[in-house]
Amino acid sequence: MNSLKKAVVGTRPDPAMTKVRPRPMSAAVEHDPSKLLTLTEAAQMLGHVHRTTIMRWVKEDKLRCVRLSRKVILFEPDEIQRFVRSHRDSGK
């Protein structure tokens, strides 16, 4: 059993066997980062909505964001305004 572990630990994964997901182009390249909103600023614009609620909307593709990393998530002011208008019109 130990020899199997040593063999597995010392080898690299076969690129043909690994799943590669295409990375979307970063929206931060197209936009001025100083105009993007943090999660807290977006929550204030949305009427002091909780951070968890905003992240749920992002996960459900109701609200788009710019992910700079796993922890750094920014929002375009136009996207927040679009979200507010669409939910105000639909009553949700």
C-alpha cells in the first residue's frame, strides 16, 4: 500500500485525463476597476441586502459579477441598476 502511495504522489496527472474548464474572459480587462463596486457597496445600493443573498443571486445567474479571485467579487454599477429595474418591474 505504501509503494502505491509513493508512486501516485510522485507523478503528475495525465493532461488527457484531467478535466479542463475554459475560463471566461475577465470582465475586469474591459472595465475600469475603480468604477466597480465591492460586495458591501452593492448591498447598500440594493437596499442593505445581506451579502449571502447577493451571492445566492449570483449563483442563480440573476446578478452578474466580475470575479477577480475566489474571494474578490466586484459588481458593475450598471448591472446593479439593471437588476433593480428588472425586479421593480416584475414585482419580485
